[in-house]
Amino acid sequence: MEANFQKKLVDLNNYLKNLEYINSSIALLQWDSMVNMPKNAVRYRSEMLGYLSGESYKLSTSSEIKEFIEYFQDIHDLDEITKATIENIKREYNRTKKIPEDEYKQYVMAASVSSSAWEEAKEKSDFKIFEPHLEKMVKYNQKFVEYWGYQGNKYNALLDIYEAGITTEKIDSLFGELRDAIVSLLGKIKQSGYSPSTEFFTKKFSPASQEKFGKIIMDKMEYDYKKTGRIDESTHPFTTNFGNKDVRITTHYYENDFRSALFSFIHEAGHGIYEQDIPDELQGTLLGTGASMGIHESQSRFYENIIGRSKEFWQFFYPEALKMFPQFKGVDLQEFYDGINTVNPSLIRTESDELTYSLHVIIRYEIEKSLINGEVNVHDLPEMWNEKYKEYLGVNPKNDSEGVLQDMHWSDGSFGYFPSYALGNLYGAQFLNKMEQDIPDIFDEISKGNLTIVHKWLNDNIHKYGAVYKPADLIKKVTGEELTAKYFINYLNKKYKSIYKIK
């Protein structure tokens, strides 16, 4: 039994490594599509992706992997990693097997063309260019939901891909509490009469100087962009990886906005550090990645906002910024700190302030639910989008580019992803509460430039587990509690009441 078991385990790991090789090749081609690929290569690239996705489909749904599942699922004393591996591949097998192979390949090819159409539509600010492609993506996902089956709301089937176990009912409760708290605090901020100065951020900053300063910060964060990562530019900043030794991030530079690329650097580096920290032993198990998209976003938004927008962080880095950027001459630390934390309801999610950011996500969540449940037509999205922005944030998009076309996620069919961003805020604040219990002087250390202590705590408590634990199990393992909105709400109130001098 023991010899046969060990042989089966080796065979399983080798099989899963082959699957990882194909999936990494797909991810590499997708990265290249966003960073380097010439426009005329779209069709052929989509065919390449279609072919490789077909091969991935075959490995994910083969008789061999079914045999592995059946063999290991009857063994009750599996170690933690093997047990999680079998649960994971069984879940993916059952989901993937229900989609016909040819249809899955066509979907991947359509997603590649759709992503290219989105880029063109965004550049020309013309939703009609993207509309027929988005209709295809929605129809595919509606069909997949029916293949998979669902309990309660149809959208639950898509949520489960990115945040296993979460439901619309749970999110409605969390987001409802969060929305009410944000709206209440936002009202008090508006009544405060204080408006931090931000014009010094909109002077001219060369991309080269922005990159240089970003690297100074990333060196302290310990994202390795020299040996196991790299930095490139793309229309929409993102992180991708091909194992833990090749983790790449991108940003986008705006010469007249110092904050955009800077906080993209910090955000994406947060993702990158997570993936670089995944232990070698999890490679070849399909567990060598983040626990979920929400947990992943907790890491990036933790670094970007809780750390990167804290006064202690800038007590260390602002003197360096003053040396590099004469544009900040005469601006003291308090002005700078208030400026990067100014609250100003805006149109663009990725450029929004920390307080109102979650409202952008809630809008997308509500639209996605309506789309998947067939309650709204793709053709009506620009109008629906604009109405919700007026209602929730009091702003009106002037065109499609700054409205419904601002995000790339729908172009490749990533429905169910958006809630992860706001869930990441909640996870991050809950992790912070535990971190401060474990390291009471954590922010004193940050003020000295000691980000190693932050990195070590995150690695010890979150990163080293990869996807061994489901998100609901991980948050409870780390903090002793189920996910709640209270810690993020408390964090927001404490921070912004201090900045805006609200009692």
C-alpha cells in the first residue's frame, strides 16, 4: 500500500506539473498580449491560446485525472497539502468537465479577441466597438452557469470561482453594512469644510523618475524585480506569474499625476510578493498561488493603502521624495499625507480614494449580478453605469472611456471577480487588527523604513500557505474570526476623522 501510494503521489505531481506548464504558457502569452504584442497579431494569438487552452482542458478532464481523484479521495489520512490538492482538482474537474471542449476553446479565443476590442474601444471611447464582444462574453458565462448548476442566485456560480464558498447573500450583507458606513462618513467629510491640497501631484513628473522612486519603495517592500520578477508598462496595471520564480508586474505612467503609477507599483508589488513567497513544495500541486482573489487583493490593497498611505510610511519615504522631486518644494509632510488621502468622489475606480473605492466595486457587483441573471441588456450598460455613478458617487462620466469601458475585466469574461477588490479591503483590515496584536509597535517600525517586519508577518501567516486553505478557513485560522466588515469600517473612521478633524 505504502509503495503504491508513493508512486501514485509522484505520478500525480508529475501530471499536475504538466498542467501547470501549459497554464503558465497560456499566462505568458496573455502577458505578452498586454505588454508587447503588435495589434495585427491578435487573430493568430487567439488561435494559439485556443489550442493551448484545449490542451489544458484535456489534461484537466482526462480519465487519468479522474482516476487520481477516485484513488486519493478514498484515503482518509492524507497530509494537508495532498488533501487540499485533491479537493482542488476535483472541484476544477467537475467544473471544467461540464463545458464541452470545443466550446471552451471557442470561449478562450473569443476572450482574446474581446480583450483586443476593449483596448480599441477604450482608446476611441466608443462602447459600440466592444458591445458585440461583451455580449458574447456574457452569453458564454450565462451558459456556463447553467452547465455548472447553482444554488440561490445564478451569480453564486461565478463568485465561487474567485472566492470559494462566498455567496451573494453574504456579500449583500457585508457590502450593505460597508456602503452605509461609507456614505455616513462621506457626509461628515463633506460637512467638515476641509479640502486637502493636491495640485502639487499634478505637476510634470517624468516616467523615468517615477520608476526610479517606485523601485526605491519596492526594494524596501522586498518585491524582487531583478531576479524573479520584472516591471513593464501596460494600459491597465496587472500582475501575472509563471511559478514563484517569475512574477511580473506592470504599471502605467501619467506625467501629470505622481500618484497613479506610484500606488500601482505598491499595489502590484503586494500581489507580486505574495506569489514570490509561495513555497517551492507547492509547485506542481495547483496550490502554488493565492488562496483566492479576495485574499490576493487583501495583500495588494494592504500594502497600497493601509501601509502605503499611512503617515508612518511617508515619515520614512517623503524625505527621499523631496530629494528626487523639486515639485514638492514647500510642501510639508502633513500636507503631502493629507493630499494622498484626500476624499473626492471620482469616476475612475483605479484612481479613486481609499474611502469611496468600495462604492466603485459595489456598482460593478450590482451590474454583474443583473447581467448574469438576464435583468439588463449589454446595450443598456452605458446608461445604467452612468445612472449608478450619479446615484452612488454624485459624478457623471463624460464619455465611455471614463465610464463603462474603464476596466478590462469583462473583456475576458472575468465575471465574479470585482467583489474581490472590496472583500480584499475587509480581509486586509482584519489582518491588520491581528498584526497590531502580534506586533504592537508595527507602525513605529514602518516609520523607520522597516517593511521587512510587515513582509515576514504576512509570509508567516498567509503567503506560505498558498491555496492550501479556502479563504473562509484562512481568515479564521489567522484572526480567529469569520470575515466581518467592522474592522475596515473602524479603520476608515479612525483615519478620516483624524484627517478631516471630525468628532
